Amino acid sequence: MNTFNRVVLIILLLLAMVLCSLTLVVPLRSLQIISQQAQALADLLRRIRGVVRLPVGILLALIVDLVAVLLIVLEVRRPAAGAIKVEQASGGEVTLSVASIADQLKAELHQLPEIVQAKPKVSAKRRGVFVEVDARISAQSGVPNKAERIVETIRQVVETKMGLKLARPPKVNIEAVRSGAGASRAQEGPASGLNDDQDTDAEWSAQGTDDEQSGVSP
């Protein structure tokens, strides 16, 4: 967005320079040209019926206003910080990237035995770090106790290990899922079916061999 803003600003400044220079150097001729063009535009608009001119004018005004509001919002809104300053570091200025914080949280959370999958989301603000974790835990685990353990792990990683400050308590979204028993049964199913097929083929082969031997013998 910064590049787009610079391009728009440069174009507007160039146009302003040209118009201001012409108006100041030859003011009468410039005002005459502007008056002629304005009169021509007024004559053109006068030929258009009012029932058409009014809706089209309202539509164009809305489009211009929406574009202007969008540009203002994008300009005022501050982009998300990609790094945050470590407050506990002494002797210099140390910053940590948001991606590294998320990676560290993910590694620490995956070490918990009840965690099936963890997806941390980290954002850096002036007040500190915002952490939100989408966690999948085993359904056999107690949700309240495991949630407290996840929150405590987040606090230890962010505040103790990384020396950062949490702007607010961590937000944890928990989804309790069944263990991998169903998946293991699904994996065993095809294998057992294959073994049964192999045993059936072996029985048919043995029976055929016995029939051939009985037919050859006198």
C-alpha cells in the first residue's frame, strides 16, 4: 500500500504543478479555457434527460466516495508488525519475528502428550503479544485440565523463554477428537482382507493339485 500511495501522490503533485504553473503564468487564458470547457460540459449534460442524469450522478458519486474511503482506511490502518521487541534484553535492542514465536509455540505444544495438533496464531502489538491457538486434543483427556496446561505452556514460552509480554491472556480453541484406534483398524482392514484372499488362493491351489494327482494315479 505504501508504494501505491507514493505513486498516487506523485501523479497528483505533477498534475498540480502543471495546472498551477499554467494558471499563474497565463491566468486569463487558463481561466478562459476552463470556462469554455465547463460551458461545453454543461451543454452536454443539459442534453441528457434528468431521469438518467440523476441516477448516473448518484452512482458515480458513490463509487468515488467508496474508493476515497477505502484509500483513507488503508492509509490510516497500521499494518501488522512482523517483529516485536524483547523487553528483558539488556545491553542492546533485540527483536523477535512473529513467525519464530509461532514456530517455538508449535514445537513446545506438540511435546505435550495430549496434543494431537496445534496451530498457533501470533500477532504483535504495542502492548505486547496476542496469542491464539487452535488445538486438537484426545477425547479421553480432561478438557479443563488440559486447557490450563496449554495456557501455562504458552505463558512459559512467551514470557519466560522469549522474554516477551502477553498483551492479554492467551485464547485457546480446543477440539476434542477420538484417538487413532479407528485409523489403525482401517489400516488393518485391507491387510487382513489380503491375507484372507491369499489363504483362499492357497486352498484352491492345493485342492487342484490333489485332483490332478488322483486323476493320474491308476
